[in-house]
Amino acid sequence: MYSIIVVPPRTPEDRQDRGQIRLAPGERLRFGRASGNELVIPHDGVSRRAGELSAQGAFWILSNLSARQTYVVENPEGAGEHIKVGPGRLDAPIPFEFSRIVLPAAGDLLTIEVWAPRHDYLRGEGGPDGETTAPAFSVDRTKRYFAVLAALCEPRLRGDPHAPLPTVDQVVDRLRAAWPAASRTSVQWNIDYLAVKLRLKPGPETADTGPRLNGKKESLVSLALRFDLVREDDLVVLSPSGSASRAAR
């Protein structure tokens, strides 16, 4: 199974979505301006060999190959939480499930998003011999993506199994009490992440770009309710008190 998903940056000259790159444990991705990199960033302010990502199971490491620039790795859910990776630093471990690498580039700030959706758990002792069964779906109820999923499922969990799904704007309004900074962009980003995490979105090796947003929401809610990924008592995450643990991260 892949370990991390890299969402390449868009430069001012590159307006189109550049897709996703998936790395399995042990795989590496070099990025920079030169054509020999696996991820080429065509910007004059980016070093020819700028850096390297390496997937390490449930987390990843970053090497800064620049001679002068410090890179900042932000946790978009961490209320300012970030890590600095100085010039020449090798194999800096990054613990965030969602990360944004910020590259200073001649007056521009380019961002590479890195998702680490894989979760590994302690296996119980004293059980039968052999490998334990891997969980079908792995969700973290403290993350904002789970609050987005709960808001999408709420109308049907409240007793109307055929209720229309909320629009993105309605989800934003529903989340405002627990997540004041919620926006259309952040909600859509989390919906896209959920589609990847729950394996509803085709991989980059296919030509299919996946369902449209409305179809994606319907698929997410259908899967979540069918397998009890979200229950009615989980709707507490939509209240301000339910968001306290996420705000504290």
C-alpha cells in the first residue's frame, strides 16, 4: 500500500492541476528545477536539486538539498504548528498527517502538499499466530476531515435516510461553530482527501479523474453510513466542545 501522497505545486506559469504522486514505503521523490528530478518545479527561484521526500510507512522524511534556503513544513490543522528544515539538513522526520512544504522562490512561496493517510496500530499480544487482519478503513476522529464527513452524513443520521446531502456552503456553515476558519476551499480539500483515503478516487495510473464533487459526496456518505464509519454519537465533533481536542493539537 502507498504510504504518502504528494500534491505538486502550481507555479504562476502552470495553472493546471498537476495530479498526485503516490509513494510506497521506501520510495523516494526528488524535486527541483532540473529535468532529472522526479518532480520538476519550473521556477527560476527553485534550486536545481532542491530536496527529496522519502516515504517511511506511516510518516515521511524531508531532505533539504538547497545551499541557502530554509524550508518550512506546516501542519494546516495545527494552528501555526510547523517545522523548519534548514539548508543541507538530511532526513528530517515529519510527523503530520497533512503537511504543506513551503518553498521560498524569488519572491514567491510555492507549496507542496503531502498527505500521510496510512495509520499503523499496535498489535495485541497473546493472539493466534500469523498476521492480524488489516482494518478496512482507517479514520482519525480528531481530524477535520472527519468533521467534514460527519457534517455530510448528519442529515441522514438524524433520521431521514433519503435526505439530500448538504452543499459545500451548508457544510461550511455547519462547521463554523467548531471550526471558525472553515471555507469552501478547505471543505472541498478535505472531501478530496477523504475520497483518496477511503479509496474512492482512482489512482494516478488511470486516465479517469474520478467522480464530480456531487457524486464524490454521495459515494463518501454511502460508504461511511454503510460501514458505520460515522454514527449519530459522532456528531458531537460538530459542536464547539467537540472541536477542543482538534484545536489543541
